[in-house]
Amino acid sequence: MSSFWLTLCVLRHQSELLESTAFFVRVSIVNTNPEQLTDSYANYQYSPVKTPNGSEAATGEVISTPEKLKKLDGRPGALCIFAKLSVRVPGVFRLKFTVFETSE
């Protein structure tokens, strides 16, 4: 089991992200090799990794809300901490982070 932290960098107003409770991040485990898409806005897509019975490969705390903390340089930042994230299958994978905004 490993700990992961993610610094949220959003092109919108950073102060809004630091003060809002409307954001959360979900992490998922995806394959390292992308599938090329022809009719999408993105050129590549990474398929999710599943266990042999079809459930998600990621287990533990897969959702985190940003915490307002000081970064290493002393500036405030919105950090998501995934302290109890595990993978149910052996292998080499990518982590995919998806930011969601709920309506207030």
C-alpha cells in the first residue's frame, strides 16, 4: 500500500479551488498502453484495469476532496491525498485522476 498526493492545478481561478467544497478527485487504475481513437477530441484513451471478476482494480480510498495546505515552496495549494490506495492485481499501471465539480 502506498500513499499518493496530487496537487490540483486548474486553469480557472485558483482561489476558487482553494476555498470551494464543490470539487473532488477520483483515481482509477488504467493500462499503460493507450488505445488510439479516431472520432474523439482526445487522441488516446487508457482503458481501465479490472480484476478477473470484472470489478475495479483500485481499492481503498479512491475519492479525495482537496485540502488547503502549504506546498513545499510555502504557497497555499489544493492537495488531494490518497493515503490508502491499493491495487488488486499485479502489474504495471498508470493512475488516472479525474476532477469533478458538484453544483452548489
